[in-house]
Amino acid sequence: MESPAGHRLPGGEHPNPEGDAIRAIERYIVMPGQATVYKIGMVHVLALREQAHERLGDAFGLTGFHRAMLGHGLVPISIIEERIDAWAQELSDTPEAKSRLRPSYCGS
């Protein structure tokens, strides 16, 4: 398989359609840092999710986490951190949530 730019691609089975693979390779050629930035963001979001889960215990929910993270549109990661922290604080302040928090976060 060869891309429109003339780059040879490995043969064999591919999990994605050929056109998708070609576009990805061309994107990495034009913007080599894009994949690195994407991965750094992914790792950061997973860490925020784990921290929120540890803080909230059984009160944690992916739907609420996603709403808190994505509810303000495209914003810098520092703002996302603030939103996740505010969401977790708000959730942990409710009586129902306090009964489901992990002991290390109950203040006892």
C-alpha cells in the first residue's frame, strides 16, 4: 500500500480502512507533535478521573465526570482540573454522597 504522498505503508491486515491510515500518517508528517500532545492530554485526563474516583469512591460516576470535564467546551487543561475539582467538591458535599465516600475523604 502506498500513500498519495508516495510513502510505503506496511502490508498485511490493518484494523482501520486504508484511507484512514494514510490520513493519519500524513497528519503526523505535517504535525509531528500532534500525537504526543494527544497522548499527554489523554494521560492527564485519565489521572484526573482516577483522582476523582479515589476521592469520591462509590459516589463517582463516569457520566458526571464527563459532564464536568466537557461541559464548558474547549478549555485549557488547567480549567478542566478546576472544573473536576469543583464537581468532586460539590458532589462530596451532598449528604447522599458523604454516605458513599471512601473513609479517607470523610474527614473522620
